Amino acid sequence: INELGAHPLSIVLIARLGRAYSWNALRRRWDEEGTALASTRKPGGRLDSLHISLSITMKLLQDTPGALDLWQFSALFPDGLDEESLELWCKVSDNSGAWISLVEHHLLFRHNTHVTMLPPIARYALENAGSDNNLDRGFNWTRARRHAYDYFLVLSRRASDIVSDDEVIKARSKTSEQLWAIAQLLKTDISSGNPDKESMRKLHWQLQNVYMFNILAGRSALVNVNRILNDALSLKALGDLESRLGKVAKA
């Protein structure tokens, strides 16, 4: 406890890492990561044992294709995602086995057909959305967001159709359920400092007939869209949602 900290989740993560490293190697990595984090944290900041454990896990998984991208994608879903959505991401990103490593290292949890991620694990992934580097080591938001945008573009492709057949209705329903995740994607992309405006514009176009089915999440997504695109179409859509919420003056 004195060496590795007493955060329960940190201890579990270290236990899972014990499958890959010996005890002496884990202690060495713990000391190295702790020293590195201590030298970069703000004065008065608290060195968190969980942060060290997550950092060691991240560095182990960085050589597993798609693992860190899926970590950041899963972090977008505050209530988790279903098995069908996970399979679609794997297909779109061409990383069919990425989820296995995340489950094995206690980052993703399966509950029958539902997959969830604990908030501290999700926060760590999203806080590193702007940490791309030329060596392509560690989290790479530019790559992770491409898979995320591609996923949501495929998911919502039929949702924008005017004719409401069974497939369109299903697409609208499924997409509206994931509007909070879309809002988080847009917010994270903007915070990264270099948002993908073109992908954002394409996704916004396909979501025009979806926002109204989940008004609070739709408004959250549209606020972020409007911050970047700032066009008449997004502004009108945002006004329509404010009106539906009874905020006529703001609308």
C-alpha cells in the first residue's frame, strides 16, 4: 500500500498488469511514472495513484491495434454502449480485437449485451485528447476521432432521409439514443484545439432530423456545432430546440 497507493481501482489495474509484468518490473514502472508525473504536475497538485496505474496500462496497450482508440471512443458514452454499437465500431475502424485487451485490463466491463466504462477511466482518456505526437505513441486523438466520426456517420446515414420507412425510423431512434455521446465527441474535439470541421459538418447534416428526438442532448450537440460552424442552419436548429423547451426569448 505504501509503495503503490491505496486507490481500489488502482490496485485492480495493477493486478491486471501483473499478467504482463513481474512484480519488480511493476514497481520500477510505478516509480518511473510517478517521478515523471510529479515533475509535470502543477504546484499544489495531488499525485494520484490511479493516474499512475492508468498511465502504465496505456503504455502497455499502445502497441495493441485500436486499443487506445476504442478507449477514447468508449469514453464518449456516459451510460455505456451496447454490443451492436461495439461491433459497428470494430467494423468501421477495422480493429476487431481491440475490445478484448480493454476488458482484460479492467477498462471495459461487459454486462450481458451492455458495455460500460467507469468515469475515472473515461476522464483519463478524454483528458488526453490533445496529446498527439509525431511518434504515434500513446493516445492519438486525430486517429481516434476519425474512427468516432466514421462510426456516427455510418450510424446516422439513413436518419436524415425524409421518407420514414422502417430502416430510417430505426436509424433515427438508434442515433438519438447516442446524441449525448455525439455531444461529448464534438466537445472533446473542440477542446483538442484542432477540430475536424469537415467531419463535424457532415455529421451535423445527417443529424438534422434527429436532434428533436432527444432535445437536451440535441441542444448540447448543437451548441458545440454552432461554436465551430456558426452558420444559419445550425443556429436555426438550435433555436428550434430552445423553442421546444419553452425558452421562446432565447429561441
